[in-house]
Amino acid sequence: MEQDTKPAGRGQYHHGDLRAHLVETVRVLVEEKGADGFSISEAARRAGVSSAAPYKHFHDRNEIVRAVALAGIDRMRDQMDAAALGARGTVLGPITALGTCYSNFARTEPGVFRLMFGLTDSHEGDQEIKERGDACAEIVRREVRLVLPKGTDEQEISRRAHMLHMFVHGHAFLEIDGKNDLDLTPEQEHALMVDISDRIMRD
């Protein structure tokens, strides 16, 4: 299901929600034009506010773009958590669901997905982005921990979680960059996620 790229019009938000309204407007612009393809004045016009209004909530363009990235990380975390919890019932169900959820997020919000990973040279350079990214990674570690034998050390848990992330992250970027020659159907992609989950989690 594609993300709605139609921004809310004038009058569809309360004054106290202007910050969130601006973030959503810029999210739409990121999807349409890329993170570098618009100006704050354009965002203000699209949001139906004065060109000065964004600066009541953000110091500059970089700050509002960063807010879009942070909101994207939060959405992905919530979706990943719901996907994993909703797939409980089989041993590898949650891990397979996490992979599918991650790829679907990238396809649904490719502009934001790229922004989330390209905003800084290293996540270590932005503590808040690092912490929110770590919250996503912890969901993967949580599910890996439940699959591996009780008492498995944390280093091994992190190693398996990292392997899963490397595969799915690469797959997601190949998909949104149009470089995945496999052209998988949803059913085939699910089978691929099952296969990679089994291979990485197998003792």
C-alpha cells in the first residue's frame, strides 16, 4: 500500500499542531522531490502558512528535514514491533515478519528511508538518531534472543541480528533503486525472507 503523498490543506490542522503539519508537509515533499529538492518557502506555501511560520518551530531547513527523518524512524520502529508481535505463533514467524516489514517500509516511503540513513555520515554523530535507530535494532535482537537457545551470549545475539539486518537492508535498497533483477512477487519475497531467516538462525 503506497503512502499518501497528498498534504493536508489549509485549515485541516489546529494551530497547536502546526509543527506536526509542517513535518508531514515536508515528508510529502521529500517523497516527491528528494531531501534536497525543495525550499522551506515552498514547504510553507504547500502547508498553507506564511514563509516565517516554519521558523517558529525550527531553526533552519536542516532541522525540519531531521525531524522528518526522526519521525520516519519512529514509524518504522512501531511497524516493526507490531509486525513481530503479530507473527508470534511459529518460531521464525516474527523474524520473517520483521524482514518483510522493513522492506515494505522502504518501498512505501523510499524518500524518507533514504533520508533516515543518509542524513549523517555516521549515526554516532547524532545521538538522538542513534538512540532511535538502536530502538529498531533492539526489536530484532529481542526476536533473535527468543529463537536462540536460552543463555546465548549477547555478542552472538547481536551478530545474528546484524546479519539479518545486512541482508534485508541491502535487499530494501536494491528494491527502491530498481536494481533487483529478481522482480519478486509478494509471495516470492515472503519465501525469500523465510529462507534467509532459517539460514541465519539455524544452529
